[in-house]
Amino acid sequence: TLPLTQRYFLGGLGTFQLRGFKARSVGPRRSILQDIGFNTGVYTPVGRLNGGQCAPDGVNIVPDDQCNSIDDTKNDDFADIDQTDVIGGNKFVSLSAEYRFPLSETLGLVGILFFDAGGAFDEETSLVEFSEWRMGTGLGGLWFSPFGPLQAFVGLPLDPLDVEDSVVFEFSVGGAGL
């Protein structure tokens, strides 16, 4: 019931940090919907016909368990995660653990090892439903340059979805999240 602008999306650097994932890519998913045609205002998940059956694949109708359902909510529920969008949640949890170590004190270089965990959740999902939490780990560097702090991270999502990159690089200029 919340508008998209008031929903929480995790991923990337910043306030809703979850390194190892692209920005705003972690949260509840829903099937991408398509109009059944004729401007009826009736929608069905992509890959389904207006009667609810899976669309034909060549000649045969695809089995029902190989198409997304309008009722799918958990990542494991979707038959085709490529045909979903992140819609954001009404609540979130984000935890970060870092180990920072000096690389060069004279240059102001700091190395960082990190582990991030959390997720954004819809109205029906509890924050402590740990099976829905996403986790990422990796390493990065921080340089206190004459122009301000610069950060760079290489993150790896643990147990990535098919639609997620296995390695994510991010770069930040400024003091947020130091």
C-alpha cells in the first residue's frame, strides 16, 4: 500500500548499504505484469495467457510450475526470476561488520574487509525470517585524498539469484558512510 517512493530498497553503498549487490536491487519481488490486451485493465504475469494458463512454448502449453504466479512472493516461489521486479519493502534490516587496516599512513590509504547482511521486507514478512536475508562479503579501500575521501569496493553476494551479478564493483566520493 506504500507508494514506491516510500519503500525501502537495499544494495550498494550509502544509507541502505548492502555491499555485494547493485544499488536498490534487494527487496521483495513481484512478477512483471502484462495487460491481457484490448485495454481491459486486467493484468497477468508475463508468460501467462489471459485465462491463467502458461503461454505456449512453441507448440505445447508450458507446465504451470514453470510460470510465475501472481501469488508468488518469496524468491524461491518464482519459476522465472528474470520475469520479476524489485518492488521494495515497508521495513528493512541492515547489518555491517568491517575490519579496517592501514595500507599506508603517509598516503592515507586504508584497506577494508567487510560482511553485510540484511534485507527489505513486505508487509507479511517478519524481519527475523532469516531465510530471506541476503548476505555479501568482499574487500575495499579507502583513500583520504586532498579532495575528500574516496572509497572502492569489490563485493560478492553469497548465494546470488540468477538475475544478480556474481561480482559487484562500487565507487564512492565523499564522506557518507565512513
